[in-house]
Amino acid sequence: MDPDVLSLQGAARYTAMSDTTIKKLVDAGVLPTRQCAPYAPREIQRSDLESPRLRQIFETLRQSGQVRLGVKLEAQSVFLPIDQPAAKKS
């Protein structure tokens, strides 16, 4: 097994963040993953976790408990806290 390739849980342990936080970063497109086959676990490169952008996000989360990421919703750019789900628009 390649020590530079981590599972979602391994990435959470490596960064001292929760699994949920790592998943939200993946879902927001901030943290790239790779999946070698359908239904296989996602793989995260250790080098991606050490990028300056991700290091800044992790530091902000440690200090304030939230971080704002730009997310496109209905052709508008809005910013959502990483630790709160988006409210559905009616």
C-alpha cells in the first residue's frame, strides 16, 4: 500500500480533522480524490493535503471552527460555512 495515498478516514487522521470535514472539502471540489473503480473507496493524495490552500483551510478551521468556500448554486456564487449544510431554496 502506498503511504502517500490515504483513505477519507486516513486523511482525517493525518490532518486532525473530522471525516465529515474532509468529505465536505471533497464534495465542494476543494480536495481532489481518485476512485480506481465504481464503488471503490476514494483515494486522497497526501501531497494534496499539504498544499498551501488546504493548509490555510485547516488552520482557519482550527482557529474559528468554520471556513467559507465559494460554491455555485443556481448560477450565483454564494459562500457557505463548511460546517453547515446549505438551506434548500423553494
